[in-house]
Amino acid sequence: MSKLNNKNIMPRYSVIAIVMTVIAAAVLVKAFYTMTAGRKYWVQVASRLKVDSVEVKPTRGNIYSCDGQLMASSLPEFKLFMDFNALHEAENDSIWEAKIDSICDGLHQIFPSKTSAEFRASLEEGRTKLSKHWPIWEKRVDYSTYKEVQALPVFNLSKYKSGFHIEEFNARRRPYGTLAGRTIGDMYGAKDTARCGLELSYDSILRGKNGIIHRRKVLNKYLSITDTPPTDGMDIITTIDVGMQDLAERAVVDELKLINGNVGVAIVMEVATGDIKAIVNMEKVAEGVYRETKNHAVSDLLEPGSVFKTASLLVALDDGVVDTTYAIATGGGVWNMYGRDMKDHNWTRGGYGTISLPRTLEVSSNIGVSRIVDNFYHKNPEKFVQGIYDLGLAEDFKLPIPGYSPAKIRMPKKDAKGKQYLNWSKTALPWMSIGYETQVPPISTLTFYNAIANNGKMMKPRFVKQVVKDGEVVMEFPPEVVKGREQIAKPATIKTMQTILEHVVSQGLGKRAGSKLFKVAGKTGTAQMSKGVAGYHTGTMNYLLSFAGFFPADAPRYSCIVCIQKSGLPASGGGMSGVVFHYISEGIMAQSLKRDVNDAVDSTSILIPQVKSGNLLAADFVLNHFGFDIKNGWGGSYSSGNPVWGTIEHQGRKSLSLKKYTSTPTKTVPDVKGMGARDAVYLLENNGIKVHLVGRGKVSEQSIPAGSSIKKGAVCTLKLV
């Protein structure tokens, strides 16, 4: 092997090294140039070719009533834009100039509030700026309006040729309008974010998860490539019953208008489950106009008044310090308690004198209830307040309604030496016992009354039953007993209170809440309000009028509370809130009535249906389908041939006979008496006679007598009954 000739090889390596160095230097120079002087150009190129990480919004889940009726759903809305740069690049400026007048006239027809000239000025401004995202219309539009705009000249071309493009949004729509509005909730439309109610509480479930796509420009067209598909939101099934909700809202608003009330609240709860079937929060926003602006039912911390007396006496009865035979003196209707006068509602008429414990609730005696509680708990008010706590009135139910507030019932506290109370006066206990010095929202009061109806078992208020995805239940919220409140009082005590509350309605101040059709139990309440009425501060006294109870009293199915805030007299919990309770309870019981068809059958019933005259082939087909034996029919064979006209005659109570009409001479008006509208119209118009219908049912009169000659353009009026 010969030795390598270093003298020949080294120059070659040197040349190669020099060339590589020059190339590397050129690459570095070019890269430096691209990153500095050429950066703007290449950024623009990149923006045209690739867009990374574009979020795709999912479809928001629906909200349904307890029986599957849609209460909130997402529908697409669109904002309309023009990309004048794309129009220019597609070399369609000449088409735009030729069609601009037609476009603006068309936009004016679709959006009459803006003139053609205004549309033209706006669009020309965007074209001058070569804007890529110029708004055609400032607001969102629905799908049908979007398609109308898309059908206009130029806009009907592809977006790469016309520049017309859209932004799509999920708009929230409620088929039942404002029904249960503050509870179902609402959305901030511009932000697509939940605002209140269940929409906000279950936002993470309803919203779903955004998807991600990136877009690449290939052969002058954009392709959307999905990296992560969006996950649509799940649906929630609420406990709201649309029928009960509508009934309750109408009852509340009607009474508010009648008495010029400021705020009206009503809640209906199912006794066995705690399901909220209806929840109403109406507030006056203008004279005679009421809307839901706040969820007063779960957030209002007001002194409940006399509906609290039930809890006070339940504590005393359960502790065994009194029984139903206990009698208490109420004097002439005014009783001085530690330097402050306690008054009954009839104090100007001489009061009630000495009455029994049940009677104190029946007539809602402030003196009677407060003296009973003060006599046995004055030296140990902690025991009484603890008894109220044990009834669940101060329970935090952790409701899924943003803004809810648990009740505030203060506990007496002594100083370090245990000799005197720091936050308690001698009058605190008597006034607390009749519903003052406490703050209890309506939902807490109702839950307490519902527990009485449920034989002492306190159910947590339930607003949502299930979470559903594609028809499959993925999450369930079963009825829940409030922890530690499986029995709020002894069964015997609960039974006693159920009887007393029934007497309040049957023979006490709650009579107007009762019904002649079923038994009702409950308690009235009329409280003076120290803080005004939901923002209404007037020179007159403000009142909270309440009625809380359940029905039917002998087998409770539903509990209900009605609270009305109003200014000035007259003010009556039983006479105003009780009336609303009456309408709600009777309406609900009427809705739940179920009748068996056999109940309507008696020995004199006609079991054969009344069949209208007309096409006998059709009648024979239907009657045979339902099992009737027609002797002279066609056995249910319904051919598509010419109809056979006639009438149906009853043969006794169990059979029918078909009777054909005798042939009607041509060019004469047929006899259509006894026919249904469909057959009568068919027969007359088939003979060239125009028909005008009046009424419903079957034909009893025809304005052109049968057998008359048919005149051209004749109009026959048929009276149907």
C-alpha cells in the first residue's frame, strides 16, 4: 500500500473548510436578518398560514323541570363581520362596488332601525381601512336573521371570496320566560358567564370544557384541525314543577296588585322529600309591575313574627313544662313585661282573658305565648334558645342558591363570672318567643313546618335531583334528612302540634287559608318591620305578613309558606298571605286529581261513540280499528278510491249502521248537515263551492240549501256546533 500524499490532500480539506465556513456565516447572517429586519414580514406570513390554540366553546347544558320540561337552554346567536382584506385579495372589489346599493337596501330591510345610507357609510369606512373584522351589525342576531343576511349579494359567496364571516355565541333562552327566574338563574349575555341561581351554582357542570383547534392555510384555504374536541355541558334536572310554579306566581302577583304590596314570596315543598316544587320572589319595580329581582325566599333575614310562635310552644311542649291543658292569663290585651307593654291584636277590644295553650296559637296571642315561655325559661334562656336550635330553625342548609343566608338566632352569653348576660335583656326572651329579635329566611321557616308535617323528620330543601349526560344519569342527589334532625321533637309532641295547627285554620285566625275540599294546617303571622320593606322606606309602618302550613292536614303531601311585605294598614297575615296559600293549595290539589274513565260510566251511559256524517269509508276504518262491529260496512278496509258519503245510525246501545246518501244530481249543492268540517269542506269545494266556517263541531246549518243549483263563485257559510 502506498503512503497518502499529504501535500495533495490538505489543500482540498482547506478548500472544503473555507466553503463550509462561508456557508455557515451566510446562514447566520440570513437568520440574523430574518430575526431583525425581516421579522415583521415573516410574522405576517405566519399569521396567514397558521393559527394555534383557538378555543372552541362547548354547548352549555340544559336545565329541566322535575317532569322533563325545558326551563333553560342554549341557542346559537351570531355577530356579523366583513373581512375587506379578504375581499380585496380575492379581487372582488368590482363586484362589491356593483352590489353595494343592493346590499345596503337589503340590510335596511332586515334591520329597519338603520337606514341604507348609514349602512353604506359604515361599510365604506371599513373598506377604506381594509378591516379584517368590521362589524356589519352591532348586536347579536339569531340564526334566521343570520341566514337572511348571508343570502344578500356578495355575502352569499364563500367567506374567502366575500370576506363575510361570523362569531358564534351560545345564548341562554328560557322557554317559560321569567318563571322561577332568580332560582333557575341567568347569564351575562356579553360575557357568556353565569350570573345567579342554579346557573351559577352548577356552572362548572353546565358549562362543559373548551376544545382546542389550530388552523392552517393549505392551497389558499383554511383548514381547522382539532387538537382537543370540546366537551359539552351536562344537563341538570331540578325539582321545580312548572304547573305549580306558574300557579304560585299568579296567586302571589294577583294579591300583591290587590293590596298594593311591595314584595311577595311563596315556596312550595314536597313533604316527604323536601323537594322545592315552586319558589316565587316577586318585587314591585313600577306601579302595578312585579318582577323577580332578588331571591327573597332564601336571602331575606327578617323577623318572622307569629309564625315563630309554633316553634316556641313546641319547645315548651317537648320539654314537658306544659301540656295542652295549661291555661294562661292574657288580661285585657295589654300586659306589662319588664317595663314594656306586650299587646295582643285585639287589645282595643278587651283581649282574650284566660285561655288554654292551644288557643294561644289559634288566636295568635302575643301575651299568651310570651308569658308561657317567660314563666318557664326566664332564669335559663339558654335552654329555650337551644331548644329552638334543636328544632333546626338555625340550621345552615348549604343551599345551591348563591346569596342564601342561614337564620340568625342569638344565644344568651354570660360574663366570665357567669353572673350576668352580656347580650341579653329581660325583654329579649318574651319578644323572641313571638318572632322578634331573630332573623329567619322564609326557606328556614318552611323547612321547620315541613318537618312537623313529616312527623318530625326534617328534610333538607332540594332544588336539583340529577345531573344527566346524553340521557344517562351521571350524578344523583337523593332526598336528604338534615343531619341530627331525624326527629326534631318527640312523636307525641309533633302529633299534638299538628292538631293545634289544624285548629288554627279550622277555628282560629287562619280560616281564610283553609279549604272546603280538604283539611289545612298552619299558622298566620303579622310582624312590624323595623328595617323597611325591601328597600321601601316610607312614613307609614311596614309589615311582614305570613302564612306557613301544610296540606292535606290528615295526610300531608305539600308544605307552603307565603310572605308578603307591604306598607301601611290594613295588614293581615291570615287575610292576605292566607288567601294566597288557599289559592295555591287548592290549585295544586286540583292539578293532582286523577280520574279513572270507568268512574264516568253508569248503567245509562252510551258506549257507542257519536260519529259525524261524512266519508263512510273513513268512519268504518276507525270504528273497526277500535273494535266496533259494523254489519253493513267494509270490514275496516280503507281503499284510496272515491269516498262513500253518508251518515251513521245507532242501532240500540251496542251497534251502528252505515247509511249511504242517495246520489246527488251533478251541479247541485250537496247536503253536508251533520258532517265534520273536513268532510263538508272537501265535498263542497270538490263541487266548486267556496266555504266559510263559523264555530266548531259538526255542521248544523248551510247557507246554500242542499239541492240548489251551483253558481259560479258561490260561497257557502257553514255553521258548526
